[in-house]
Amino acid sequence: MESATLQSKPFTPFQIEMLEMVSRVSSETEMQDIRRLFGQYFAKRAEDALDRLWDEGVLNEGVLEEWKHEHMRTPYKQ
């Protein structure tokens, strides 16, 4: 059902531009390079967000220590 929803939405100008750029990819190596660039871009954004949270005091050593001991497993009924 989700694919029907995606098909009913028009592409944004950005998505069209990305499709046009990707249509020029001619090898698996180029595609791997693009994937790596996207990975680096989103990793940098995540790092910047974490730095901002640290600077704002939302994250600190205490929070990181709590996370080390937190169990976020899916609870299963027995």
C-alpha cells in the first residue's frame, strides 16, 4: 500500500535533479562513490547535531553513561 502512496506524490524539483544526475552513472564504482558521498554527508550532519546537543547541555558524560547501560530490546510476550 505504501508504494501506491509514493506513486501518487509528484517528485520534488530536488528529486528530479537527483534522478537526472544518477541517470548519468555508468558503473558500479561510480555508484559506490556516490553512496559513500551520501554516507559521509549524512554522517557529518549527525555529528554536527550531536555536537550541537553537547554544546546545549542536552548530551553530557552522564547521559552517555546511562546509554551504555540501557537495554532497548523489543519486549516479547512469553
